[in-house]
Amino acid sequence: MIKVFLDTPPIIYFIEKHPRYYSQLLDYLTSCVIQKNLLETSVLSVAEFEIKPRRINNLKILKKGQELIDSLFDVHPIDMTVAKISGELRSRYRSLKAIDSLQLATAIGHRCDVFVTNDRRLRAVKEIEIKLVTEL
């Protein structure tokens, strides 16, 4: 059993059935569930996911996303420990954006084994294994 942290884009791709990434994510998440891996994310993913459905008043996709996140993921808050890890990461990796460092810090702080994203720039981070959606 491993702990897998999903960044916001893969969650959105899955919920919205992205034509390029949905099948890869479906296979990967199904495998995670079968293997009893823990799926994790942060409150930032929830906040980021909700922007577009709320903006276009798509209550159906909003509800679908909320149900999926609630049923599959442990959702972690941003706390002082995460903030300090984020600061360490940003001091070490200068190109890291604040939201990315907070997502990574949440994963690291909660001892996740893998961070799934679609942002190639995050591969520079060595404190956690980074997997791109295209590699799943």
C-alpha cells in the first residue's frame, strides 16, 4: 500500500473526462483502489477544481466532482507544518510557484510516496517521486 497525492489538474481531467488523459487516469485510479493505495489531495485542489464549474454555473459537474473527491480522497488542510515545508521547498527550488509548493508540501508532510501531476517543472523536486499523467 502506498500513499498517492493527486495535484489539481489530474483530478480535473478525471472529473471532466478529458479526452487525452481520462482513460489513463481511470486505469491508474482503479489500480490504486484495487491495491488499497491511499489517494490524497489538499483543500487547494478542492478550491481550484470548483472555480470553473461555479463560474459557468455547472452544478452537475460541481456535484460530480465533490462526490468523487469525498468518496476517493483524503483531503488535507494547509497547516503550519505544511507552510514551513512549503517555505523550505521554495527556498530550494526558486522557480516553484507558491501553490505548487503548498501542494507538494502537503504531500511530503503527509508522507505520500508519489505526487501525480501534469507539470513537468515539478520533476526538479527530489523530496517525493513525481509522476506525470502521461506516464501512468
